[in-house]
Amino acid sequence: MFEVLESTAFVARESRFVRVDEAALSAFAGRLADASVPLPPWDTVHHFTGAPDRVTAYILVLDTVNFCFWPPPGKRRWEVEIQGRRASGYNALALALRHALESGAPLTDAGFLAGLTEERLRGLLGGHGTLQLMAERTRFLRELGCVLERDYHGKAHRLVESTRGWAVDLARLLARKLSSFRDTAVYRERAIYFYKRAQIAAADLHGALEGMAWGRFRDLDRLTAFADYKLPQVLRGLGILVYETSLAERVDRQDALAPGSPEEVEIRANTIVAVDRLREETGKRERLLRAFEIDGLLWHMGQEETYRDRPYHRTRTVFY
């Protein structure tokens, strides 16, 4: 997406708190270029599978509330245990929504979403510990239901098919129609675009539907990285992202960074720029990886203990 790449490149050029280390980036690109490093497959353990229209609706619901899984200080992390399987964070959300659907909850029904209450959503998700921003999650799902009812005859797949197989158009449509996907910031009086969850919705549809039906897109190569808090944690662990001393200390102390602050915007923007540079460098080494595929590799690396030694940055936000 040109507006994401263009605006985040501006931030990277002007950054005071974060920089990309080209030597570390080149070294890691060499590792990625090795064809023996496999792309992670779509996770069918935690995600719902079934009829394409229901999967499409499930993915839109999932990505509407796919944000902020870390607990407040002193609180226990939210996790679920369903049919003997324990999960936390994003995997817990995917699994809980899957279980709710398979148990008969009408999560694919736009009318149900439009009238959803926070109490009902808490009951559907279940689990133990603290999942932040529940009022916002409820409001965003109601917004999704209302938009689907008003503009798409209540059908999620009609929203997706209105973009005629263009992933970038889907991301822009979600950002235009739904406030929860309108992921932007202002940096030095300039608009900066991230569209993290709007872009990931297209990639998730592609993965969940194996590139078929409403998961068939012609321009997945135009998606950027999905700037969250796990990718910069991994990139920092690899030495690719380097934080200025005061920012490094704040992140390591787990101090909150304000949404839209220069530090937070620079972390996210440099993440996108670094992944795009990795895409370019692996291409020069004759392995053509798309940005969303590199994103997936980094995210899965972030589930390994190796990359959890240093904390990720903490920002209480609905965008990631």
C-alpha cells in the first residue's frame, strides 16, 4: 500500500528514537533467503474451518477484535482452555471464537453482532485473566454488524467481494467503513498510515480460505508488514531495530508508551520499513518473499522463548 510505505518511510528518515541497522538486516536477509526456512502454514488448530462464507465472517469478527492481549501491570494474562487445549493472546481469541461458533453462537449473523452486549461477549470468550478494552471490542463488533446490515445485506462475504479480489482495496474499504480499522497517526504534522488490522484481514482470508473464494486476491504483494508489538520485539532481538537509550530503558521497564507518541509511531513505522527492506534483500538473493510472509515468519519467531528475553513495547490501543 503506497500510503503506508510512503508515510512510514518519512517517519524512518526523521526518526530520533529508532533506527534500522543495515548490517543486521542484511545478515538476517541471508538467513531468510535460505529456502530451507519454511513459511508457516495457516493454523487450523486455533482457527475456525468450514464453509467459505462462514469462514469469511469469522475472520472479519476475529480481526475486528484482534488487539491488545497483554495484561495491565499486576494482572494475570488472559488465557483459555478449551477441550484440553490451552492458549493465550491471539491464539486464545481465535480458539475462543471458533469454539463459540461451533457451539452454536450466531457470530456470523450481522443482526446478532449489531445487538451484542459486553456481558455476552465476555461469556462467549470465557477464559481466565484480564483481556483489556472489552467495551471497545464490543462496540467495534456492533459497528461491524451494523455496517454489514446496512450496506451488505448482512453478509460479510458481500463486503469482501465488493472489492473484486483486490487486497489493498479491501484494507482501504475496511478503514473507510469501520472506525476500528482506521489505524493512522500524525507525526511532525503529517498523516501516517499503518492499517495493521485492515491489511491482516486480507492476508488472513487468503490463509484461511487457501487462496480460494473470498480469499483469492491479485495483489497480496502490495501488502506491508502488520505493525504490532511482537514484530518490533523480534526485530530488536535480531539487532535490526535499535532503540535510543532512553526509549530502550522505557520499553525494558515496561513503561507505557502513549498511542500516537513519536516513540510509538517510530517503532511501528521502522518495523514496516525494515520488513520492506528484508523483502527487497531476500529478492536479491533469489527468494521472493512478500511482506506479509516475512511478517508471518517474524511473528512465529516471536512465540519462541529466545525472543521473549526483552519486553515488547506497551501501548494501550485498539489498533494492535
